[in-house]
Amino acid sequence: MKLDVLTLRESDAWMRVIDHCAPYDFYHLPGYHALAEEAGEGAARLIVATRGDHTIALPILLRPVECDGLAAADGEGWLDATSVYGYAGPLCSPQEVPAAVRGDFQAALAALLHELRVVTVFSRLHPLFPQRSLLEGLGEFAVSRTVSIDLTRPLDVQRSRMRATDRSRINRLRRDGVLCQEDPDGSYMEDFFRIYTETMHRVGAAERYFFPRSYFAGLRSVLGSRLHLFVCLRDGEAVCGGLFVACHGILQYHLGGTLDSALRSAPMKLLIDEVRLWAAAQGLRVLHLGGGATSDPDDSLFYFKKGFSDRTHDFATWRWVVNSEMYQRLCAARVLRDEEHRLRALNPHFFPAYRGPAVAECGVDGNPQSAICNPQSVVAPGELS
């Protein structure tokens, strides 16, 4: 099996590979990975395995690992791998991959990652693509659910699958004169930035979700006509908005938000319904709304999205310890550092554990002390509304 590792300097070759493996989503695009790389999330790579007529492509972000507490000889040059914000995971062509080819790919991938000194791999997989079979046997998977609307159904059938109370709320919003419109020129992008930032403050999102203005400008630059901004207007004022991205028949709800002052009327429900109608008219097949803010089946955000459709999908995150010896050393070093600073792990299930958020133990007066690591919300794409 031949294995190549492409960087963003080889974006044309990157595009040829994913075009060959189509369908793909915008999360696989080199331009989208460039935004992540510019934001300091890691060095973007596309691992391409070929054998005969078969191609498997895996996009990742490589990050240096902090090795406080390890001996200098052991603690230099280690990396871990993650994925971009969104649903990426491996692509392949043709879609049916024989067991022998999968085995060769996995062996070659393991050898490459050991050579690169990669300790762990974490990747969000795509709920609409069959990817897990390519990775079965490498690490483990944590599974939750996402929601989508089947746009190939007749419009009245789509609407019938909505929660009755939501249909009533949407009708009321229309009667009250709330308007939803697409903004192809980006004239409401500054309003959307303000709405989105206010939403992040309201939900207590982690710092990483407070995207700067340059991020939204970058999205428009790299996604072009794939990117669609929709806003709801009440008396001419933008009160909620959402960014959606179309690729290979899939419309992804990427980011969204609502002004605090408009929460009670829930204009986001109208926005999603109008986007559904628009997307169906464009001939798109799926409106993917994403999942909840957590994996809890009673998650309120997941409940909100289930109001639009009863169709759900398995959403898996892939977690693989490539170098178990170094992983244990890193975790042990992290525990010692936390003990030294009187910190405790916020989420015992966080992966990799050596990157997990920590909060301060309570002081003698019962008040928490300052933490080195801020608590990190686990919020999936399109779910910040």
C-alpha cells in the first residue's frame, strides 16, 4: 500500500483526492483546514492511502504535545492528532473497501503515526457517511445522535414530521411579521457576529467558540458560494441568524445564534423552517441540524432539533491511543501537575486525558481558586443557538 501525506501547500492535489472520493463535505476541504491551521488548531495533513483501484483519505490536524514533568529525552517532539471543527473523518473510493485493503490501510497508518511520534488520535466522524468500518479495530468509538431533515420528501410530509407545538410557534412568528431571508451579499454579517457572540456569552461557551471577525471573513473567502447566511428580522432588526454550508447535496447548519431579547419568541424555529424550504427548492437532499450540546439523551438542544424531524443518525467520535506507553506517561505527568496546583479534572471521560480541562479545588474558605485550565464546553457544529 502506498501512503502519502499532503500539506496545504499541495491543496490542488488534496482537492483531486477528495474529488476522487466524492461525496465529501465542506469539512474535508483544504480551505477549511487552512482556517483551522491559521487559528492555531494544528498543522493540517491529508493522509492518502492507495492500493490498486482503492483510495482512502484521512484529514487530520497535528498538534505538539506539552510534556511538563517528563524527562527531556522523552518529552520532546511528540504530537497528537485531532480533526477540524465539524464532521470530517475518512473518505474512500470506491465505497466498498475489501477487508484486506482495510487491513493494509490500518497497518500503514499505525506505522506512519508511530514514525511521526503521534501519541493519540481524536476525530469526529461524519454522521451521514459510512466511515467506522474503515477504522474498526483502531481504538474505540463514543456514539451519540444527530438530527437531519430529508429534503427529498414532499414539503407537507417534511412539515408533518415536525413537533406540533413548533409548527404553531412558526405560524405565530409569521403572523407577527417576523421575516426570514437569505443574505447573499453578507450585509448582515456584522449583525450575525454580534448575535453569535452574545449567544456564546449566554450559553457559557468555551473560549475556542468565540470566533473573531476574521474567522467569518475567512469562511466567506474559502467557501464562496457554498456559504449561506440567513437572518430573521423583526421590525427591520436582525434578531437571529444562522450560517449554513452546502456541499454534495448536504446543507450543514454550521453556526447560529439568537439575541437575548428575542429568545422568548424563538425566531430560530422560523429560520430553520425557512431554510428547509429554501434548501428543498435548491434541490439539496439533506438539511443536517447536528446534535446536542452534550451526549445526554435528554439534552435540551437535541430536544430542540428533534422538533424539526424524527430522523436521527449515529454520530461517533474516534479515540485511538497510538502509543500507550507515552500516553500513560503524559497522563501521569498531568496528574502530578494538577496535584501541584490543586486542580481536579473537570471531565474524567475527556480524551486525551492529558489535555482535559481542570478546575481548582475549593480553598479553605470553600471558594474555588483560580484554575490553570478553563472548563471546556463540548458543543458540536451548528449547535450554538
